[in-house]
Amino acid sequence: MIAKVQRGNFMQQELAVADDLTYIVVFADDGTPVVAIEQVGRDHIQMTKANEASFNAILQRLGVEVGGVML
């Protein structure tokens, strides 16, 4: 999986690319995880949002820490 991101605002156009990724966790500005995106197969990516029942279990399986606490 490849992720392309932009830091700052559109005018700054500070782009970054990360490749060979297994998962991405997106956090809100306050550090709360809001979405997890996983490469679960060659051509299959799964996205799970914070309001879904399996979200915390997925974060725990991925080994994601939030505020120094393993979920």
C-alpha cells in the first residue's frame, strides 16, 4: 500500500509519500484514532472507522498505542 499525504495547507504543497505500508491509523488533532486502513490482501484494503464495533479490537491487533496505553 502507498500513502500520499500533504502537510500544512494547499499553498505550502509539502507532499510526502510512504510505500510498502501494512497499515495506517489516522488520528484527530487531539490524538484520538479515527480510522484504520489495512492492506489485508494483494488487492484488498480494509478501512474501519472509530464508530464501528471492531475498531478497538483492530487497533489492539495492530499494536497501536494511544496516549501511552495499548488498546
